[in-house]
Amino acid sequence: MRKIEVRHGGILEKGAIHTYELFRLTIDSVRYMFTRPSYFDTILEQMYQIGVRSLSIVLLTCFFTGMVLALQTGYQIARFGAKVYIGVVVALSMVRELGPVLTALVVAGRVGAGIAAELGSMQVTEQIDAMRAMATNPVKKLVTTRLIALLIMLPILTIIGDIVGIVGGMLISLYSLGLDFSFYKSTTIQALALQDIFTGLAKPVVFAFIIALVGCHLGLSTTGGTEGVGKSTTMSVVTSSILIFLFDFLLVKIFFLMFETG
Amino acid sequence: MIHLKNIHKSFGNAEVLTGVDMQIDEGQTMVILGKSGSGKSVLLKLILRLMSADAGTIIIDDEDTTTFTEEQMVPVRKKMGMLFQSAALFDSINVQENVAYMLREHTGMSNREIEDRVEEVLSFVQLSGVQEKMPSDLSGGMKKRVALARALAFKPRYLLYDEPTTGLDPLTAKTINELIRNTQEAHDVTSIVVTHDLISAFYVGDRFALIRDGVVSFSGTPDEFKASTDPFIVEYLACGREYN
């Protein structure tokens, strides 16, 4: 675990050092995915902590978002006689954009902050040093395991979030806007192309890297005792959220270029 | 044998170590003394390469580890046990798993063998039966003893103690001192003890090294330390007597 000492540099210098260390951490944690030991039990435990325990908040967020989306767009486009397209709007919005981004933001808030706080506490109480002193690689043991868990669980959570959002939108469309179930179902299925599913699932993979690595990096670089842990936790949520929005934009641009129609 | 040659270490603009030379022979217990912030604990971290020296050479068992990578340090670290000042027990796992940590990481021992070894080292530190407790349920002295058991579990050749009695009441501190001495005798380990506690130093130490102004200003036996006419050492000893 290489670290550069942050001395009295300005904000740009510190930013550059953090970026470099984050880059190194990314390379190392990916490299350690293919080395022994595999820490299979730790990965399973993290999958439970990260994935299963985030399920309820993801379900709530996506369900209500789907309902609000149907309500807002439904009443607006009804004025143009286009109410029948609500299913298309909800499905495309959820699968392409809202499902991946909202799920990632919720997980960044719950899991990313938790990772930064846990690793930050371990750092300031010398537990990371103890781990290294006992000939264990903390990046392999703590970062790679969390990264793998997030790479598996975030796409799964996103798929569930997409489905629940579409169901939320459907309920509003059926019971509030008076659409027919079979019509809603067929327009939704027709609206979704393979590329939508691909773009919707590529995003959570990138977001998983952001949440895991930002949380781990900020946790492992914590200094300044419990106050430092608080700062790392807050920084983790803020940085992850900004990077999620930034990379969402970049990915959409790339997907547009790849598929032309986006 | 651990040999430190001309070790330098700075933090920002503060030069902490400016040319430390020290040799710790096999089977010896070296006590490192010095004022707070003199770089005593830094020396232990440099030996384990938890941080790297700005200049100088660290030789462990005839191997120059100064520029070793994390991977290269694995076999070196397996020979060592470290008792951290804060005990540094993993607070998310119980005592059993803390003590078993290195056994699970680096051996193919069965659960039964690991349990037996954990019981053995916990008995040695007089803490049998606490395997299921979490670190947060332990007192400061118990944490240090569990940390010592954890350090001993992998049968290290070198034990590094960072202020083992700091923050403990005199009776618990005495127990820890006895354990350090017993460990050296029973397990034939080479030890480095960083401490402020002169009672502890005289109880466990075979040799003393005093870090002052970034260098080793005294190195010798406890008796030579006591007999020194260096004004700093005289004052250091006098302050120790005053409070003890």
C-alpha cells in the first residue's frame, strides 16, 4: 500500500495526489482479484452487508420514483393525448437513467459512507497497521472484497430497482390514470431494446467501482482521529455522488456515440 | 538479529530520526527509551516497514529489508509479532478470531488445531475462556493481553512492543511486564520494547537505547544506564523515581 505524504500543498496538489492514489488503488484492487487467497467468505459477507441490507431502501426509492414519474408525466402528456406512452416513458427512464443512478446514489449514501467509516476507524485505531504487521495485504482483504461484492450486487440491485420502478409506474397508470394493464405491459416491453438493458447494466458496473474505491480510499487515508473519520465519511458520499453524476453523463455520451440513438 | 544503520525519518519539516544506529541481538530484550515524539514508535514501524525510512539501512536476519515491497515483506512479517499501543484488536471479530487471525491467513491448520493453539496462547496470558467476547467488552489490560496472545499465536521470532504498559494501572502493568519477561524465557524470542515506564524498562530489559535529538544517545545495559552521568539520563531517572 503506497501512500504519498500530503504536506502543505494547495487544494490542487492534494486533489492530484488523491487522484493518483485512487488510480493506484483501482489498479491494485483489480490486480488482486486474480491472486490468492480469494477471501470467499469475506466477499459473501460483504455481498450480504452491501446488497441484501440495501434492498429495502432501493425498493422504496425506486418504487416511489416510478410512481411519481408516472404521475408527473401522465398528467402532462395527457394534455397532448399521449397518455398511452406513459409506460414507454417510465420504462425507458427507469432502465436507462433513474434506476442505475438512484440505486447508485442510495448505495453510495448507505454503503460508501459505511465503508469509509469502517476503514477510517480501522486506520485511526491502528487496525490497518496491525493487519499489515500480520502479513496481510489490506487492499486485497478489505478493498478487493468490497469491490467484488459491489460489482456483483449493484447490478442486481439496479435490475430489482428498475422492475420495482416500472411496477410503481404501472400501478399509478392503472389505478390513477386509467390505462389498461395488457396495453401498458406490451408498450413497456416493446419500448425496451437490448441496448437499453445493456446501457442500464453497464452503468452500475462503473458506479460500483466509484462507490467501492472512493469509500475505501478515503477510509484508508483517514487521519486525525474520530473527527477525521467523520470527514472521510462525508467526503465519501459527496465525492461518490459527484463522480456518479459525472460518469453517468460521460457514459450516456459514449452510449449515444455507440448506438447513435442512445 | 535486527540491525539499523543510520536511519533518517522526517514528517513534513520535522526531522524525527537523524541517524539512528542500533543492533538487537538474538534472544535479547532491547528497551528503547526517549521523550514523547522522539521517534521510538516510528522505529518499530520502520522495522516492520509499516512506514519507510528516508535514508539508512534495516537488516533483519542478514537481509536488507529497507526497500522491500509489501509482497517481499510477507515472510519477514511472519517472523514478527507486534503489540500495538492501542492493542489494535479487530473490533468486528471476537477474541477467538483475533488471536487466530494469522493462523487462518497463513496456515492450513484445521479449526480444531486453531482452537487448541488459541486456547494455549490465551492460557499463557492468563485469559482462558474469553474467546467469545468482543474486543469492546474487554478492559484495557485484557485488550493488551489478547493482543499479546495474538502476536504469540504464530510463534514469532521477534516481538515488538509499543508502550505495552501505558494507560494501565500498576497491578495490570506488573502483569504485562511479567508476561513480557515470561514470553522471552518461554518462547525464546528477541524483543524490542518501546516504553516511557522505567519500572517496566528495568523489569524486562537486557539492554537500553535512549533516543534523543534523533539519534541513539545512549546504548548499554540497565546498570550502565543507571550509572550514567549524562545530565539528561540523570534527570530522566530522577523524574522516574519521583513519580514512582
